[in-house]
Amino acid sequence: MIEEYLENIKKQFRSYKTVADKTISQLTQEDLYWRYNTESNNIACIIVHLSENMTSRWTDFFNSDGEKDWRNRDDEFLEQNLTYDEIILKWENGWNCLFSSLESLDSTNFNTPIYIRNKEYKLIESITRQIAHYPYHIGQIAYIGKMILNERWDSPSIPKGKSKEYIQSEIKENIKKRSNNNV
């Protein structure tokens, strides 16, 4: 049951990352720094925040607190001065840390407690916390990307007005997979 849960979690995280990746790939460096207003975060800040959160939470997570001393959360929301490539590298580093850590989990260590801000959590609580946190910000990335691109927006999920076509395509694909598995 634990392995099945972990595979499902990895699949969910990958699907969220894919939505963000498809959005980010449509944007320029200038777009990553666009803000709706002064109170809004730009995509660069959101990427830095997610990356720093992932790196802090998942580095040496069984042996050290998930809120690392080197992390300065407030700075993550300040104006970033990174190139497009530096932003993408930071993004990938955060995800690599998460996925590497998830790969290290199994039934032998799944019940080991972890600490975040000196508070003990069950590992499943921490995973649930992150599976809720990351898509919140990925939704922001997609929404900001859609505002920037407007009519040039290429939806990373089901395009507006295309639900029926998408569902029919999925049904056909699933029938095909089932029939191939039964052969």
C-alpha cells in the first residue's frame, strides 16, 4: 500500500510540474518578471519560492529540520535578478531534490517522523502539505502566464471549449490501452 501511495504521489507531482513547465516554456525572461501590480508576485518569485521550499523541505529531511537555517523565505518574494536560464536551473534543482527524496522512500522508512520548524510531523502529513502547496503556486504560474500570453496562450491542460473533444480522446486512448493489455 505504501509503494502504491508513493507512486501515486510521484505521478501527481509530475503532472503539476508538467503544467508549470508547459506554461514557463511559452514565456520569455521578461514575461517571468511581469507583475499585475506591486502586491502581486511574478513568476520568477514563485519559481524561486517553490524551489527554495522544495530544497529546504527535502534535503536531508530525516536528519535535519525542513526549515533550513540557510533559507530566507522573505527574500524569495523580493525582485529576483536571475536570467531565464538561472531561473530554470533553480526550478529544476528544486524538483530534482523532491523527486530524489521521494525515490528514497519505502515501507522501511515511511513511518519515520520528520521535523518542520521544530515540530514533528508524520511523513505522510508532510507530503500532503506539499501536494497542496505546490499546485497552489503552479496555478498562479499558469494564470499569470495566461494573462501575459492572452490569445497566444497554449493551454497546458484541457483547452477552453475543448472538454468534450479531450474526454472523447481520453476514452479512446484508455480503450486502446485496455485492449492492448488484454492481448
